[in-house]
Amino acid sequence: MSATTLTAPPSLVGSFTPEAFAAHLASLPPTLPAWWIARKRAAYARFAALPLPSRTDELWRFSSIGTLTLDGFTLPAAVTSVPHAPSGIPQAAKLVFANGRLFSRQPLSAELSARGVIVDTLQNALVQHETLVREHLLAQPPKLGSPKFAALHEAFLADGAFISVPRDVQLDLPIGIFAYALGATAAVFPHTLVVAGENARVSVVEYFGSGDDTEAQFAAGANDLYAGHGAQIAYIGKQSWSRRALSFQSNSTVVRRDARVQSLNLHLGGRQARHESLSQLAAPGAFSEMLALTVAETGQEFDQRTLQIHQAPNTKSDLLYKNALRGTAKTIFSGLIVVDPDAQKTDAYQSNRNLMLSDDAEACSLPGLEIQANDVRCTHGATSSRIDPEQEFYLQSRGIAKEAADELLTFGFFEEVLNRLVNDDLHEALRTLIQTKFKQ
Amino acid sequence: MKPPTDTDTLTAPALDLPSETTAVENPAVGIDQTAGNFSYKMEYAFDAGTGLSEATVRYISSVKKEAPWILEFRLAALKKFFAMPLPTHWATKDLEAIDFQKIRYYLSQGQKPKRTWDEVPDDIKKTFERLGIPEQERKFLAGVEAQFDSEAAYSNIKEIVAKQGVIFVNSTEGLREHPELFKKFFGKVIPTGDNKFSALNSAVFSGGSFIYVPKGVKVAQPLQAYFRINAENFGQFERTLIIADEGSEVVYMEGCTAPKFSTSTLHSAVVELVALKGAKIQYITVQNWANNVFNLVTKRGIAHEDAEIKWIDCNIGSRLTMKYPGVVLKGERARGEVISIALANDGQHQDTGAKMIHAANHTTSNIVAKSISVGQGRSTYRGVVHIPKHLKGCKNNTECDALLINTNSRTDTYPAITVRGDKNSTQHEASVSKVSEDMIFYMQQRGLTEGQAMSLAVNGFINDLARQFPMEYSVELKRLIDLEMEGSVG
């Protein structure tokens, strides 16, 4: 690293000083390939040079800018115990990370390992499966407004999950990944990389959690999903950070010919949580289904930015983001469908539904389209409203109390998204998780 | 730059033939896209020269013999204009092609409009006759103002309407003769610093209509303004303010054309509407500038209790149009509506939309926007719907439909919707489609050519909106679409 990048003004790097970065590099195993270390150095230089988002930044429209901070965080030490992981469903393998380090694991069955399935840490994969990791790890550019936080993630990424399913192998059970941030000011950088080979099938359930809700933590996470020809990936992300956490999560999905990716993100935690999701429909027949459910309470701001890029003809994407807002909660949904020239026969859908459960909540919707081909079917819709009084009245007329009726109708609002899941156990587990938060 | 003179007399204009005599099928109709493509060589008595500086603003103000507060207003606006950046962080970079120092900001033959067409200098009269304005006036208008470059050449209102107390004058006259009426709202609906172009307009505005409709008066026939750009490298900055007093109703229509020069022309208007309690204003625009015109217009209305403001906006011409008519729903039960049709052909970008600011309980707004992109044309919908805290019973409905005619036509949609609280509702829907092949095939097998079938399908797409235009305009709109669709298929 050159001397100039080491003297970046502290306001631009906050707690993530050049010294902290040097300490982070020193903590990594010496076996990591040189290209990766070089990329991390370059990423740190970018991070240190880039400004924080500003009010006039169109990609941060409606977001609270003043509450974004890089100060007051620490790179946490290893821990000796983690909270109970609420998985609720059987898993084919499990990796548990705490404060960026592998804490425990449940390995794959010998049979699946023999068929070439890999579920390992990124640190191991960087050495043992270097070519594959290098091809896919953080390979897509950050297009949704967080180049600074994406660079921070790359610079400080210590360890994460690497999942690779070879051609024609199909897993019945999901793979569980748990990422914990433990400690009052802990900063974590979780990462999950999933590569599904031709006609492979895999589902991944990722859980993000904190010790308790008083911890003012920082998270800058990312995941890369790559679905090769005919592959199927189902990705479930359950974000349940501390209610005082500041979180940035960025997803990048590449869908190849006839492949199908379904992702569902559940947003429950954080004081300010931004989620960026990029789906690239790269070849004919590709299909990306993007789902999200948010329960936003007083003092929480959820900022979701999505981009569906149709790069080839005959591709399909379907987005459904639902937010339930209570107290003084704020949600932002900003979505864009891009149809490249000549991506004819695109079928793209984008829908944002906000359920206003309080008079102090605020919902912002920015559903966008950029269409450069004519033989397409692209629609989007955004609605914001309270519970339908007619439905409420109907339930009351059947003898159900108003509060119970509202709860039923709200759960019904979530069910539309959960019903899209094929795995019933998962459906049940997620329903329990949401209803638990909702009833708190 | 000529020094201002004290006379309003005209220098004898050189009677040239039109410099571009293109074959025009029906020149009597203002909306025909080719009909506006001619210009006369003019000798202007008043010319602020090329470029923009404090001196330009002082020149304009002095030839208009304005009150000192207006000059102050203009100079403050000019400062804002210079200080503000171009909004290219969200708008198209094409704005950077405008060279503000190469534009002529004021050209006129005099500041006093004529009351009869006979008094209007010959070539200006010829221009408007060719555009069919006097004929339309006789047929169905309550009043007409015809602006030629910077000033109105002709302005007249039918006696019966004038007797009702309706005031229909240009901006200079309005501020000079009726300050008690107009000063109160002037620059209040759209503040000078609203955006860079409203600041520019506030600095150099000239022409436009100031209208006052007294309490309870319902103007039966529409009032019309026609804006004509004749000179090359010219910027037209008209300023319109319409005040509809309690319980009154008025319909205002504006049309515009300019010849097609090889250099670009700038049109940047500010239009403010005030609908007091129970009043109704309908503002109809048929924008048909030549496709070298940058059309950057700020339009906004304030609707008080039970009032209704409806913008009917049709954009067919220009190189780049950026226009988002807005309504601030200030009084309870106020209603705002934007009906928008945009047609973008090769080399055109129609960046249009709507803005609805709900500021009182039980206010409702409706936006219906339809766009058609032909060839390499690009149409964009941009909208803002804002429902702030602790309001109840507010509703918004937004529908945007885009039709793409050719393989690489382009359309974008960028709405922004903010809702606070659980007592309001919004819904937004947008769709993008092309003309169905089945439909074209069916019409072809019934004996229509592919081009005719396409025209019919496109007219069908906008039919429900076109019907809301006055008859004369909707017929022309259909005809114009037929013209635009010619040769667009295959």
C-alpha cells in the first residue's frame, strides 16, 4: 500500500483506520494467496478514498444520511460461546461464525463429500479451490450505491462460507450458515459464496444474529450466488442483528441459462439496515425470484435497493418486497428493472407492498423501470395502505376481536411471500420467527 | 445590445418570404408537426444581445419599465441561477449541451400587444395566420394571447368575458396594472430557487399570461395562449400566473411551435396556478416544439379547500422536455390530476411526469401517464407523491403505461412515493408493452395496411386520455400520431 492511502482523513475511515487494517492483515493465515491480499489492500485504498454517501446521492434518496457512521466500532476478539442457533430445520451441513471466525461446524455427510459437494470456510477454499473462488468471490461490481461499504467489506473480510455443488448434484436438505456479532461495539464482515454447477440444486439458509439488542454493532456483509446452466439455488437470509446495529448487506446473483434462483430476505434487526440486491439474468431461460419481508418497529429504518438486469432474451424476474411498519418505523424500497437493448421477450415484475400499522410510520417507494427493448412484459406496482377495513370488519362480524383480526390479517399479508417457499419446514420456521418478533 | 428607448413604435420589419418554405399539407392547423417549421427574417427593435449577465437582466427590466421590486427580484434570481448546479445527478447529461452564453434572452418589436389582428405587424400576423390562431379564436376561444419570441404581439379577450371581470394580460402588464391582484401570488407557488431553470426564468422572464377570474365566474370558453419562437439561438421565458377566485372555473390552453434551426433553442417557462376555495382550473398544453428545442418547464398549482386543478399535458415536440406538472393540495378535499401523453421519436427525450404534494386531509390525486416511444426515441416518467404525517383520508392513484414501437425504443419509469401514517393510501402501477402482433395481423387481414393498423392501435392506446382534450385538439392529436407513425413499422 502506498503511503498516501495510509494518511486518509479519519472521518472517511472512522474506526477502520490503516492501523486496524494492518492488524487485520496480520491476523490472517499466511497461506492465503497473494492475489487476495493484494485485492484487500486495493479495496482498503478505495474504501479510505471514497466519500460517505451524501444527501444529493440519488441512490441514497430518502435514506437517513446523518446516522451513517464509521466511528465507535471495534474489530472484536474471538469468543468462547455463541447464543443458541434457532435453526428449527434439519440441515445437510452447518457452519457457525462468530466475530468473523469459524466457531463450530457440522460437516457434510461422507456421501455428499464424495460426490464433490464442498461446504467450507473461505479461508480454506481460497487455498484449496483457488480458481473457483477467484472467479466468483466479489466478482460483480457494486451498482447500488455502496461502493464504499463494499470496499470496506472486501478489505476486512476475514472468513466466511464457501459452498460449491458440482454438476448434477442435488441436495435435499438446506445448508445452514450462522454469523454472529458478539460484543457491544463489534464490527463484522460476513460473507457467503455459493456456486452451483450445471443442473445442481442447493438451498442455503443464512442467519445473522447478535448477543442482545443493546449492542451497537456494525455489519458490512455480502453474498455471491452463482447459478450455472440449469442450476437451482434457494437462498434464505434471516437478518436479526441487534436493534442498535448499523448494517449493510449486499447480494449479487448471477443466473445462467435456464437456471433459477429464489432468494428470500427477512429483515428484522438493526437500527438502520440497508440491503442491496443485484440480479443479473445473464442467459436465455434464466429466472430470478426476489422476495423480502420486513417487520419494522419504532426506531428502525430499513433501506432496500434492488436491481434486476435482463441481459439476454427470454429471461424472467419476479420481485415481491413486503414491509409491515409499526411505531415510528421507516422503510425505503428502491427498485429498478433494466432491460438491455435486444433482451427481447423479457418478463419482469416488481412489486412493493407497504402495510401501514401506525400513524407515525413512513414508507417510501421508488419502483423504477429502464426498458430498451420493445417485445417485453414489464410491470411494477407499489402500494401503501393500512389494513383493509372491510376485511377487518368481516372478521369482527365473525366474532374475532379487532386486535386478533389485525394480527391475522398481518400474518396473512406475510403469507403471500412465505407461500412461495417450496420447503414446508422452512416455511414453518420462518413463520415462527416473524410472528415471534411481531408479538414482542 | 441596443439601448432601451422610450417608444413602443416598431421599426418597419423587412417583409421577407419565409426562410424555410417546406411543403406543409395543412398549414392552418397549429398542431401539425411540420406546420411550425418556417421562420421570417425579423428586425427586432429590442434585443438584449447574446449571453447572460446582470446587464441583460437590467436591460429587460428597463425596456419593460418595471417597478424596482421586480428588478430586485430578477437580480436575486440571476444570482441563484448562477449558483445552482445543473441537476445532472438525476437528470440526463444532455442538459450540458446548453450553452447559456450563446442564447439571446430578449427579442421583441415592442412591449405592448395589439388588440386587433389588423394592428399586428404583417409578418408576425402571417406567422399566426399560418398557424391558424385567428381562425381558432373566432371559432371557439374566449380570449387569445399570441406571443412572438419575447413579447405578446396580440392579446384580446372577448368583451363578454371581460365584462365579467376576467383579467387576461401578459406578465409585464399584469404586474404593472394589477399589482394588488398578482403580486401576492407571484413567485409564491414556485419559489425562485425551486430549480435552476425556475431561477433562470425568474431572472429573465418576459411574456406569458396573467389571468384573474373573479369569484363565482365560470368562463364558458377556453382562454388560449400561443407561443411562437421565430429567432435562432433564442430563449423564450414566459411566465404565467392564473388565479381562480372562490368558486370560479377556467380552462386555459397553450400551444407552441418553433422553426427547426440547426442550433438549439431554449424554452424555460414558469407557470403558477392558484385555485382558491372551490375553484377549478384546467390547464391544457399541446407542446409541439421543433426537435432542437430544450423545453425545461416548471409548472405547479396550489389547490385550496374543495378546489380542483387538472393538468392535461401533451408532449410531442422538442429535443428534450423536462416537465413535471405539480399540485400542492393545500385545502381539505382538494383534488389534483395530471393527464399526460408523451410521444418520443428519433432524437427526442420526453422526460415528463407529475408531482402531487398532499398537505391537507381528504385530498385526492390522480396521475395517468401514457408514453409512446418510436424509433430511437426515449420517454421517461418521473413522479413524486408525498403524503406527510398525521393526514388522513388522502388517496393517490398513479398509472403509467408505456408503449414501445420499435425494437430499440426506450422507456424509463422513476416514481417516488412517500406515505406517512396509516390513514392514507397510495397505489402505483406501471406497465410496458408493445403493440400486439395479433392485433396488427387481425387488422391487416381486414384490409388495413400495417402502417394504418399501427396508427389505429396507437390511437387506441391513448384514446381514453385523448378524449379529455377539447375536440379540436384531440382530432389533431390523432392526426399527428398518424403522421408520426408513418414509416415507423417494418
